[in-house]
Amino acid sequence: MAEVEGYREGSSTNQLCERYDLSKGGLLKILREHGVQMRNQPMTEDEIDWAVRLYTGGQ
């Protein structure tokens, strides 16, 4: 599958979701079904900003 090969070649899950019009959950399911070992992906700048807002807001 193109999604699996793309991930193995280094594309991020976000890039693959956009390229193949998949939800994150749908893509992860495909990767799991094909025995793909997931890479550790650090948070994006937007995700860090969001986490900081939640933390400073008391959550």
C-alpha cells in the first residue's frame, strides 16, 4: 500500500493523511494492520502552544 511505503520512506502521518485523504485513526489502523513499527514523533509547535495554553489554564 502506498500509505505504508510512504511512512516507511519517512513521510509523517500528517502528510500521509493529507495526501491520501485519511483520518489519523484510519491511517494508524492501516499501518498497524501491516505491522509497521511507529516512529516517535515529537509535538509540533502548534501542539506545544496548545499544551501550554491548557496547562496555564489549569488543565
